[in-house]
Amino acid sequence: MFDVPVSIAAALVTGLADALHPVAGGLSTALAIVLFTMAARLVLVPLAVAAARGERTRVRLTPKVQALQKRHARNPQRLRREMAALYEAEGTTPVAGCLPMFAQVPFFMVMYRLFASATVAGHQNLLLAHTLLAAPLGQNWIGVLGGGLFSPPSLVFLGLFVLLGAVALWSSRRVTAEGPMGAVARVTPFGTVVFAAFVPLAAGLYLLTSGTWTAVERAVLQRGIVAAG
């Protein structure tokens, strides 16, 4: 299913790394992954704008939703119908703010497969030999722990976890939703820190870049595009 996209991604990342190598040296492949991720997120900007507007509408509807929940607390079927009618009338859904997250899953899966596959298009995957400082881009944190918690490769991962945690904290503090959905939205970003320990370092770089993009994007949309709408 992902063979063709992985082959395309391999060509793009390799080409970017080769172009960046005279300037970035050993960091060129890692930087190429960051640029690949930013390009993927740039493609999804229209979805992010639509999602931000939908989220703003959802927040505005919160008092009406709470009133419906109180009015039809003993009739779940009636409550579902009334909620569906309310969101339909406003042209949004309860999960309107999740569109970019779902849409970028294929991009993440391509990056994961690219650095988890020994071969690409029938040829040896040479990208697996590339590193970020001392850590192989195709290895996960569990795989490098054999050298010790504070070995150079492990320290690269620990640095990644710290950065992911900082981005998660920033994102969590900017959540405006209340109630159960708000609580889930505040905790969810921290899942990337745990998840990054079990995927190749390249996929962890994708998570860090994409998470940072999301945090900045939301701040910009909340202050600008959405407010203007």
C-alpha cells in the first residue's frame, strides 16, 4: 500500500540530503526529514484553517450543547438527534478540530516505513546508514539502550524527548476546550513523548517537527485567520 509513496519519499529525502550536505554535513539527512515534514504540513494548511474555524464554532456552541445535555439527560437518543441537528445547522462537527491530525497520518506512516524497511523499491535502503549525531535514524530508543542510558545515541533520543515534552506542554496550555474533551486534548500531546521511544529516530523527528508546526499554526490561526472570520 505504501510502496510507491515510500519510494517517492526516499527519492525526495535523499535528494534534499545530497543538496544540503555541502552546508549541513552529517546533519543533512536529519534536516531533509525536517524539510519533508514541513512540506507535508504546508500541503495541509487549508485543512488546518477549516479545522480552526470549525473548532471556533464548536467552542461558541458549548453553552447550547450543555443546555441540550441537561434538557435531554434521560433521553440519550433524543440528545444525539438534537446534537446532530445543532452541528448540521452550524456546518461543523464535534471533531472539526481533528482534521489535520487525521490527514497527516499517511505522511507519518510513509516516514516510518521509509526508516523501518531494509529495502526500498527492491534496493538496499541506504538511508538506514545515516545518523543524527551519534544515533542511527533508522533505530529506536529501545534499540540503542544496550549501549547504556547515557551513551551518545541514547542522549540524542533523550534530547528529542525533552523537546517533544516542551512542545507538548506548550500545546497543552493553549487548549481552550473545557470538559472531558478539553481534558483529553490537554493530555494527548504528551503521548508523542512515549510513542517516540518505539519508532525510528527519523519518525521521532517527524513528530517533533509536526508538533512544533501544529503549535505555531494554531497560535497564528487563533490570532489571525479565525479571528478575522
